[in-house]
Amino acid sequence: MLVTLLEGETAMRRAILVTVLFFCFTTTAYADIVFWNGNKLWEYCQGVQSRSQPAREGICMGYVAAIADAFADCIPGGVTVGQATDIVYNYLRDHPERRHEIASRLVQSALVEKFPCK
């Protein structure tokens, strides 16, 4: 009886270990895929100023627009996606020391700096 109980504990510990390892590896892989940092956003936004890479420019503008929509109440009416993207581009250019941070936070920081919530 005691041997069966100990075997059950060992099996349970193995199951827990496998589950924890599974979530550790899948969570890390998922985070690498989903979250962009400022370096990746900067890479895509390079085409904004030169207007030479429309596909990359579109990705940059779309990303900025999506994040800006999250706090649209702070942004004055009439501000275009192009204006918001220019603000983010300038922020990334002026703050290279922050580009390792999550891109959505950098977009928010750039826009809040220019359009503080009241």
C-alpha cells in the first residue's frame, strides 16, 4: 500500500514537472512571437520618413494606430494616423536607449508626451 502511494506521488510530481516545463517553454516562445520591442518597430518605421518602403510604412502606421486607439480619449480630434506615426518615429529616433522596451509602451509614451490626458 505504501509503495503504491509513493509511486503515485512520483507520478504526480512528474506530471507537475512536465506541465510546468511545458508552460515555461510555450510562454517564452509565445512572448517572442507576439511582443514587439522598440527595435522592431523602429525597423518598420524607417520607411515613414523616406516614403520608400510602403509595406513597412503601412505596418508601422497600423501598429501605431492600433495602440493609439487604446487611449483615443487623450488624443485630440483631427490628429491623423500619419501625425501619430511621425510622433512615434521622432520619439524612437530621440530615445534609442529605450528601444529594447516593449513597443506598445513606447508608442504610448510618445503619444502621451505630446497629448497628455486631462
